[in-house]
Amino acid sequence: MKDLKHIHYFTALLEDANNELVRAAKKDGGIAVGYTCYYIPEALLNVGNAFSVRLRAPKTGSLDISQYYMGSMNCSYVRALLERAFEGGYHFLDAFFSSETCQQMNRLVENIYELKLIDNGTFYHSIIDAPLKISPHGIKHYTNQIRTHFLEPLRDQFGIDISETALRNAVAEHNRMCAIFEEISELRKADNPGITATEFHILNLVSYSCPTGLILPYLEETLVELKKRKLDPKIPYRARVVVVGSEMDDYGFTELIEYCGAYVVADRYCFGSMPGRQQIPINDDEDIVEVVCRFYLETNQCPRFMSQEKVQERRDVVKALYDEYNADGIIYEQMKFCDYWGYERAVASFVLHEEMGIPTVALDREYTVQASGQLRTRVQAFVESLEIKKIQKAKNQNEGEKK
């Protein structure tokens, strides 16, 4: 297929957290709000002239400084962010909003604040106490935290309009973007998809890494282009997989999977589109902050939720994606030293494979994966096993028809 018109521009935007569109928004008086987790309701951060930037550390090299402060037994995503902060990569941030989802992330925020790694005179940071289960009390507590720790400081510190009207406009813009990804995701259900898995990953990442209002026109133009795209006659993959797991903002991982002959039909991982790029149902009767906060909690699939109903829901969601997108197998990936996903990956991958009968492979990885020969070998072996299963299944069906 012909390259998408803006794909090279999108990859260039992903080369730096302080990318061209972020700089343009800042020049226009925008307030840059960094965040790192789905517990932080992105839709509410893009209110008024504030805009969200989900933090990444592209082109990560040595982690020597961050390992000195945090040790080597913390996940490399957190260490990479701290290393980039030492390098001065986040001076553009006006605020950093986080949640007490894991102690490793807490240590990152504490180090950035205590060591004064963001040289910005107006810099503000805050951490919320996120609930561990879904309940009326938990939703109320979470909503109150979002108001008092995030929205009200945006108003009081930076003069942002956080009125009901302004917040509803922000959610409407967020839903416009999500509608684009819902349409593009439908293309991935086809036997011969009109978008490569790597292209989808890149589009998804720029939507998180750039101001929504500035990236929207490019995404809308790309959607129109995808609908008219001329496809290659030959199906370009040997197997279809769902990727599930922890934080993933390196599209090199998806490139690696495609190189091995598999097509990622659905991405249920942190920084993925499921959840993250689904429209938020709103109404005219309820307070918009309550509606949005309830949606984020109820759709959150983080293994930090340890109630039995949420544990089962996570497995059911993965199984539903496997069925809906006609996948052949599931890749369960986990960042090394991620406490929550380490446990989840081990148990869930066993249940999916042994109890649900879904071909599943479990992988652990570092933050940057492109140069991992071992990872490539394991993915190749899994793809070959899926291909063999498909051949055997087709053979058995043919023999049954002959009889």
C-alpha cells in the first residue's frame, strides 16, 4: 500500500515529547499538562487553553542517572521518564498530574519535584488517591479528587475556564477524536485491513502526545485517506493477534510483531486505544465531571483493581476482543518489574490458554524493544505455532467435508 500522507510527519512528532505541535500550542499561550496513566481523565485536561501530553521518553539510551536514584529493579518506563527529566526534556510542562497507582510512579513524581527537574517557574504537580474498586463511594471520592487536585488548580494557578460549558466542549472535542479511532478500528476487522498495525499504533500515539485541537485536522484527513486507500491484493500477514498488557508507547514493538508475520487487530494495553479511544456517553442532566469520572473508572482495565469481578472482567474483555476482531491468538506483554502486570500476565495468560482454549504467549520486555533479538524469536515462534494451528484446522475441515 502507498504510504499515508502524514505518516512521516507523525513519526517525527513522536521523536520528542516537546514536539512541534506542543511548541505551537505553548507559543499560543497553551498550558501543557503532563500525565502518565488512564486514571487521569484526559478528556477533562484539554479544557480552555490547557492541553494534555501523555509523557514518553523517545530515543531512550542510558539509564545510569535514574538507576542511581531509583535502582535497577523499577520498571524501565519510570526510569526512562526520570532520565529524560534529568536531561531537561520536560521543561515545557506547566503541570504534572499523576495518580497513586504504583509506588514506582510515586517515586518518579517525588524525584522530579524534590530535585526540581522541571525548570518552569509556574510548574505545579499533584497526585490523586485512586480507588481500588468500583462503588458509588469510590466514584464519588475519585470525582472529588479530580476536581480538587486537577481542575480547581488549573483554574486557580493558570486561570483556566473550568465551567460546565468549557468542560463539555472539551469532552465533545475528545469524542470527535475517539470517533475517528473507532472508525479506523473497524478497518482492522477486515481480512485485508486498510491500515497496517504499525500505522495504527503511530496514529494512536500522536493523539496522546499532541494537543487534541491541533492533531485533529491531521487525523480527520487521514481517516478520509484510509477510506479511499487502494489495498494490496495479497493479505500481508500470517496470523491475527490481540496485544494485551502494560505501558506501551514504542511503536517498534508493533513493527517487530508485523516483521514476524502477525497483524495486531486490537491493542488492550496502557497507551492503547482500548480503552482510551472510545467515545464517552454524555447527557444533559448529569454533571459532566461526574459522568466522565464514572466512565474512566468503569472502563479502566488496570490490574490494580483486584476485586474478583474486575479480575474476571479483564479476562472477559480480552476474550471479547479476540472474538470480535477474529484473532488467532493473544500476546500478553509486561514491562519488566511492573508489579501489577507481572501478576496479571502470569495468571491471565494461563487462564486464557488453559481454561478458555485461546492460544496465548506471555512476554516480558524493556521500555524500548526494537533491538531485542530474544523477543523477536519468541514472537516468531508464536506466529509459526498459530499458522500451523490454522493449517491443521483447515485440513481437518476439508477431511470432514469429504466424509
